[in-house]
Amino acid sequence: MNRKTKILVVDDEPEMLSLTSWILDSAGYEVFEASTAAECLESVHEHRPDLVLLDVVLPDLSGLEVCRRIKGDPDLGRTFVVLMSGSLVSPSQQALGLDMGGDGYIARPVASAELLARVQSLVRIKRVEDALQNAYSQLEKRVEERTAELAEANEQLQSEIEERKRTEQKLRRSESQLRFLSSQLIRTQEEERKRIALEVHDSIGSTLTAIKFSLEHIVSEAKDAPAVCEALKTPISFTQIAIEESRKIMNDLRPAVLDDLGISATVGWFCRQFQSIHPAIRIERRVEANEEEIPEPLKIVVFRIMQEAFHNISKHSRADLVRVSLTVKGGALRLTIEDNGVGFNVKALRRKEGQIRRLGLTSMKERTELSGGSFTLKSRTGGGTTVEAFWPKV
């Protein structure tokens, strides 16, 4: 059973304190009261409320200073504080309150319905932030577990990744801050993929190549021992398979061509790789963009969207023609991927959240929007599918 939301009401006017507490208590909140700054600070430490409704004018200390102290305390910094006043209500005074760390400012008199609506809105935001913090903590735990596994193969990689995990990111409040955190998580994921790809290339890839070279050298030196040569054929073959698999893993994590030659060359390379695996699917591509016109952070976004779209095409579309277009015109970047496959009912699919995630549509949409663009999906049964990502200004 979920616990009640705790709210601390701080007001030196007994009638106002009682009325506000009664309104909140009637709405199902667990309410605590304080009439001075000292009582407020003591109650915050004792009860750890989710929200503090704090009168700006108190007999022993300014409510603004109380807010600053709460926000400055590492143990209390995530407590929501809403300042309230019936006299200090000018825009500049409200701005000062927010500058001191307040999460909101309510000017009195305020109707009970409005008060409850404001409180409910702040409580929802608080719950979202708490949920995000928990999710972020779980993500940190999973990354640490993965880091420990990788450490068994490469001690240096473990050290670097663990160092990254020790760097904590501070969460911000509000919708824009939530979007910022999502963007940071994606960026971190890409950086980790790049780091792991480099380690696979420099460590595992190089080691496998050296092993294969050594085996082949033994074969060349043992021409007079056919039994030895025959016995080494299978290890050499398996080593080559391992080299190809490590190269595939590397390219899936982060294709080297993207960092070495840029997105235009990467589009061409990716299309050729795809066609070599799926020769029955013809690809028409059009790239009309200078490399310097596309910001570096956006290039990996374009590649990931393209990678996900082509994966869906190979698995589900039954298409025999794919058109890829990457253009920059008037400072706007547009990526379009169109196939002539079986298509699907978009509205019906959106009712199946799990299916949407399996198709990677959520990932493509989030990557596009977090990088400042818009994502469009068009499809109909028997009519093919078009995926478009558009960035108005790059």
C-alpha cells in the first residue's frame, strides 16, 4: 500500500495555518504544522516531508532564508519547497523566491481548489522525479554489473568504466530537466559503446589476429608434417570466425567508418553491408549533405535510426526495395527511409506498447526528439512503410 504524501505547512498565523492544514488533510495528505522557522527546520529533519508550504514572512527568520537552508542541506535538497505570501507577491519578489531554490510560489489569497490543484501538480512532479531517481539507480546497478563482467577480460577497461560510474549526475526538476537526463543517458550509452568497440578492436581483435597469424605461420613451417597442417585447419577456421564476429560486434557498437570518414560514407558503407547480407533487397540511396553541415552528435543519431529501421525491414517488411535519403536544405536535415514491403496498421500497433518497443519505434522517436528533431512514421497494410526524422536547424 502506498504511503500518504507528507506535507509540512509553515505559517505564523494560527487561523491560516489551521485552514490550510484542514484543506490538505481533507484531501488525504499527511499534514504537519509549524509556526516558526525553527519549528520548520526541526520538523523537516524529523518528518522528511515530500512538500513544504512555507510562509515567506515568519517571526524569527525569513521564509526565503529557510528555503535556502533546506535546499542547501545535502540530506534535504530534494524536498520540494513552495513559498506562500499575501504581501510579497510582485513578480520580482516571486522571482527572488525561486532564485533562493523555491520550487513554486503561491500568492494569497488562493482558493482551496486552486491550492489543491497546485499541490497535486507538484506531488506528481515529485513522484516522477523519485521514480526517475530509482530508475537511474537501477541503471547504475546494471551498468556496474556489466562493468564487472568486462573487467574479467580487461582490467584497464574495468578501471575506466568504474571511474565513469563514480561520476554521479545531478538530477534537475521540471520536464526540460527530465528530457536533459534522457539525452545524457543516451549520450553515455553511445560513449560506452564507442569505448567498448575500441577495446574489442585493440585487445580482442588484435589478439585473435595474432593467434591466426601464428597458426598460419606454423602451417607454413610444417609443410613436411601434413598431419599437423590438417589438425590446424579447424582452429584457423574457428579463429577467422571469431575475428569476423568481433568485427561485427565492433560495427554494431560503433562503426569505425563513422568516426574516420563521417556520416555520408557511413550511409554508403551500411547500405553495402546490408545488401551483402540481404541480396534480394535493392537499395536506392541519395545523400545530398556536406559533412560539415551535420553536427557530430547528430551523426550517431542518424546512424542509429537508420540501423533500427533497416533491422525492421530485414525482419518484418518482406520488401525488395528500400529508398534512403539524407539531405540538408536551408539548414534543415532530413532522413527518410522508405520500403515497399507489407506495411502495417500504425493505429493498431500503437495500442500494443510491447510491440512498438520490439520494433524500436520508441527508441527512434526518443533519439530524434531529444536531439531537437521530429519523428514521423507512415505505413499501411500492403502499402509499405516510411520512416522520417527531421531536424529544422542543424
